[in-house]
Amino acid sequence: MASVPIGDASLARLLDPASIAIVGASDNPDKIGGRPIHYMRRHGYAGTLYPINPQRAEVQGERAWPSLAALPAAPDLAIVAVAGEQAVRAVDDCAALGVAAAIVISAGFSETGEAGRALQEAMTARARAAGMRIVGPNSQGLANFGNGAIASFSTMFLEVAPGDGPVAVISQSGGMCAMVYGLLRQRGIGVRHVHATGNEADVSVAELACATLRDPEVGCVLLYLESLREAGPLAEAAALARARGVPLIVVKSGRSEA
């Protein structure tokens, strides 16, 4: 599969990374730390994979590394699939190494209450100070079927076969993201981008909408919002969509008692 140029420099390496580290990589493709490797090997990702697992010399046929610090170069993207304090340390290690962006799959942050929120905010502030972008935490991940960069653990890609096409689905909710993807694929509609932002400590749905709209193969963008932190990026996405003649369809979850 050909690599797809994404015009937004700050997010380009999230959607079109030349190299990806998987912290908490598993040899078992059914585990959260194993599924992205399985997907990327299966769907033609042409970049370099760096599985991080201090207990194994090899993970799913790829050379494994004991730590991020042991890598020969800083990867464009890191997937953080370890729990608790290990996740925070991994994000800090990524920032220190010069990783461009990290997808934090790990939960236990703002969705758990004030203590988790404080932990998330401190972690994000350190990443921002180092110039690193964060998707998540508590994110299902990002998937670009245009280039095989499937940095996601969604089981929906096993249940309903992927097929590249003109649609981008971007959601704060991983469940809604997977459901919309599944419904589209069951109708034979190709889906190129499937992105779930989770807690949105940093990168937002609207920012990813702007990035995907710079993919010339995208002809329709579907967004699901539970909350809107800033209107500016959404307005920018709307302007980009209008300029390209691409439908931008947005669903905002309800505010009623029901």
C-alpha cells in the first residue's frame, strides 16, 4: 500500500509514521499489546516496528527490544499498552527520547476521577514541554488503512474485514468508532481512517479531522463528539471540508436527561 501524505506537520507522524514502538508488546495477537502488531503485519505496514518487551528476544516475528532507551533511533510513534504507573513512565521515556507522538491505550486517568485527572494533566504537560503529542489516554487507537498503520486494538477489525475507501471515522468513543466502522463495512463502503481519541488529554477529534481532510483520498468525514473543548479546530475542519467539497457529518451526543 502506498504511503499517504498528510499535510499537518504536527500530526503527520500520527497518521503516517515511518516507525512505531509498541510498549507492552505481546507475542499473543489476542492481547491488547499484540493486536496492533498483528494488524500491521497483516495489512501491509511498510515502516519499522519496535516491539518493547524485556522478557522476549522476538515478538510475532519482529526483533524485540528491552526498553525504549535501547532503540537505535527515536520512533515517529509509540503505542503505550502497559498499565498504571508503567504507562506514565513510558510516556515520560517517550518524551525524553524524542518520540514525535504517543497513543496511550492505558486507562486509569481522568475517567476515574480527580486523582486520575491530575495524573493525566501532569503527564500531558511534561509531554507538551518536550514537544510530543498524545492521543488518549484511554484510547482504542488510530487506524489508517491507506498505509497499514493500524495502531489500534479494536476487535471490530477482526469481526468485519477492513477495506480501504473514501470514509474517515473519528470519535472520542472507541465503541462508537468501531460501531460506525462496522456498519459502513457491512454495507460494502470502504473506510480508510478509524480514529478514537479517548480522554483527549491533547489531540482532539477536530484536529484529527483536519489531518484526515488533507488526505486526498478522503471523500467523507464522520465525527462523533461527546464534548467540544475548543471550537477553533472544528471550524478549521469545516473550512477545509468546504474547500475540498467533502461532506463533514458531525453527531454530538445528547444533553437531555435521557
